[in-house]
Amino acid sequence: MTKGAPRMLLFLLLALFAVVGAEVVPGSVIMQSGSLVFQNKEDAKAIASGNFEDVMNSTGWSYLHVTTNGDYKDGYQAIAAGYLEGYLTADLLEAQWHNYHDHFVADFTDKQVPDAVITFFTDHYSYMVQQTQMKSYSDDYWYQVMLRLKELQGMTDGYNAAGKKTQLSVIDMLMMTSEGDCYEIVPAVMQAAEKDTRLSIPDFQAFDIEAERHFHFRTHCSALIKLSGNEVAAGHTTWTQMSEMVRVYKSFEYNFSTGKAKYSFSSKPGMLFSKDDYYTVETPAGHKMVVMETTNSIMNTTLYQFVKPQTLLTWMRVPLAIRMAATPQQWFEVFEKENSGTYCNQWMVLDTTMINADGTMQSGSFFVGEQIPGYVHYADMTAVLNEQGYWPSYNIPYFKDIYTVSGYPNAVAKKGDGYSYTKCPRARLFAEHQATATGAQGVFDLLRYNDPTDPVQNGSPAAAIASRYDLLPPTDPLHAAFGAIDAKTTDSSLLRTKSLETASLIQSGPTHNNGRPAFSWSGYVGQTYTHLGMPDAWNMTQVQSK
């Protein structure tokens, strides 16, 4: 990491970059003398072609579009797609690296990444390489893993080729894109290294304030699927630290020999998947699917024994499922393979094309799955969606076995209904307000909901569908620059009538509805982390994805 005067210069340059007006920057990648080369133009004959637009200062978003050329071998397409993304997004990627790294090491007493964590990732990378070398020529699953690894290498090479001051290794890039997986990797590794006390693991049995903080700041997001009229809508709001608000809305079209893969998703620079997570997907058969998740917490530390580097992390398995599955059920059949038990979420996969004329969903159109270390539970929840008319998701497991083994009953016994699936504030808020959430816009509005006068919230800006922990009193132990930082919604009508990349309503930044003030770094009172590459004030409005 740069220090002192060079670091200040970097900060000033990135801050300047955040406020300068943007234009659409074209790019493509060709092979020249055996090496990948970036061209400052779109080129339909190149291996990969696309463009990037940074309008963070005005909308809170940047936009990336990448299309690969099916005339080239799949491996070339994958590495060129990564190279193009790394090169085009290099400025914001460098900013995001510093934001991510400084926040990541803050949990360690010496502010350094422990050797045990680095060893986990080097062992994990070696496992993936070894498995693809042995299996990718005969196994479709490992063939796709091989393509993802090439894309990871390509992103690293493309970013470094852009000439940024902070050069990154493939392990650096792997760790950054595995940020969500680290929620389980780090405590598992540190617990195994009994003599390493640089990270304090909360006492979940006693459920002290550190356990509460772990739950609140390691469980992210709210989501809603809603039937209304003869349409189905789906939406998601990301909860995370506000230093993560360097955003890229990405659209990819891969023209592999194994079949076209086309999807759009909200994300960040340097991420090879969404991590929010929110995807709109078009299958080769033309079905339009939505894939979302909200994070669950592991409060049973005995589960950490199942976290091993000889698996595939969630950042890898989610795009594999998107690329290889034609139905929601197939999505989970792919996803559960090589389960790492890291970044433990409730995943929702909805086929919006499978809607009946009366507005109900066809059997098999909506699957829900939850993972923990050592186990994945998924099921067809279409009947429940049809009966309730909606499906909410809010960081508490639905399936009783996952709920129990994860440690939630003890949390309820120690701290009350805030950890109950049916009685927590967001369960009640969704139940009380979902009737008004019709279509993409109605779901969008509810996902930005944070009303200080709502009795369910009991005056707390953190107990909302769109939380604002920064608005808690500075003396509150949960006060932090953390909360809901966006909203993304779509519906079956938008997906049917618009292109995939333009079919979502999106807004970046913490909610500022119902009298809540817009967030600004200069106005925030409390501990802050590095937040390069983003504007100071976040009063952005809703826009259409593009």
C-alpha cells in the first residue's frame, strides 16, 4: 500500500476523477504477436469489444458492456473479456482496491492480512488450477471453471496493463472478488490458527455486543418478489459499508461454443460477479430470469470446520450456475456442487417467463436455496409465492434446518424477536406494506422504505427495509457508515419489452426518503474508512439501467 505523500496524491487524483465529467469510453481486445492488446475503439472483429461510462458523480453508477466474439476459442474469449473489463475500469478498480483493502485489514489488530488467510487463498487457487488441468477437457463443469479462471487472470492483466500505480497480483484480485466469501473464510481460518489472536471471534453463545455487531454488519440486504395483476416484479437493496459505493452496472454477452451466456448485474470494480447480488439473465432459450440473494449469518462456529480451500467459492459458483442452468432447479443443482459454505445466503431464482395469464406462477418457476458450510437446502417455493402473493428476504433463514443449525434460536433466546423469521422488523414491514408494492416501481419504492414514524421501526433508522446505521446516535454501539446503499428492480413486463441491460430501475446511495437526509461523507460523524473514487454527497435519483 502507498503511504504518506504518494498516498495523498493518489487520493487527490482519484477524487478529481470522481468529479470530472464522463464520456462513453470504447474499447476492444485483440491478439497481437501472441499477447493481448487493448484498442481504444469498439471492434466487432476483436476477441472482446465493449464500452465503459463513469457517471458516478451524477447518478452514482458507472456502466460496463462487454461482448465476446464467437469466432474465437472460448479460452481467448474469457481472458479477453476479463482483460477488457480490467483495462476499461482501471481507475475505479484502483480506488475500489484501496477501499476494500483498508476496510478488510481494519479487523486485524496489526492491520495486516494474516499469513493464514493468504495461504488459504493460494491453496484454493492451486486447487482450482489443478482440477481444471485434470478435468476441463472431459467435464463441462470444470470447463466453465477454467473459463472463469482465465477471466480472472485477464482482469488482472488488463488492469495492470492500464498502468495504474497500484499493481495487483491474481491472488490480490481473487481475494477482492471473494470479499463476501471472506465472511466465513477469515473466522474459520483464524479459529483454526489457535495461537493467532489478531482477530476476535464473537461469543455467539453468550451473544454479547460483539456478536450483535457481527450479525448486523455481516448480514446484508433486503429483497422482495411480488405478484400483482398479471405480472411479477423482483427487487433488491444492497446493505454494506458505505465505503463500498463505487458501483458498476455490468452487462456481458459471452458467445462460447458451449452456448451463449447473457446477463446484467449490479456490482463493483474488480468483482467477477455481483456480490450485491442482483442479476437479470437471458437463457439460450429466451427465458428471462432474476437471481438475487440476502446474506444469512453463521452464529454456530462449529460449522467453520467445513470451510476448506479445496472447494469452489460463491463468487465462482454463482456465474457457473447462471451460465449452465436453463431452469431455477438446474441453477441450484449446479450451485450446490463444490459448496464452500462461504458467503452464506438465501438465494432466489425466478423465471419471469413462466407466468400464467391469471398472474400466478407456473410450478418450477421459483426456487429458493440456503447454504451453510457443509450443506445446501433448496426447494420449489412457487406454491408459497402464489399463496402469499409475495416473497420477502431479509437475512434470516427460511428453512428450519438452516435456521437452527446456523444458531438463530439461541440469538432469539438471548436477544429476542429481532432474530425471528416471522417477527423481526423487516418481516413485519414487508407483511404490512407489500400490498401497495405493484410492479417494478412499487417494489422499488418499498425497498427504499425507511420511515422514522413507523411503529415497527420504533424510531430506529437501522430497523428498516432500507437501513441507515449512520443515522443512529454516535454513542450507539451499532452506529456506523453502513446500510442500504441502492435499489434495483425489474418486472416481467420490463424484461419482456426491453433489452436485458435496460430492464431495471436503479438508484445508488443510501435512501433519503421520508425525511431521511441524504448521506454525505463530509456530514458523517463517526469512524470512516477509505472511500476513494466516489462523490461526497449521495442525493442521486432513480434512473433506468443501461
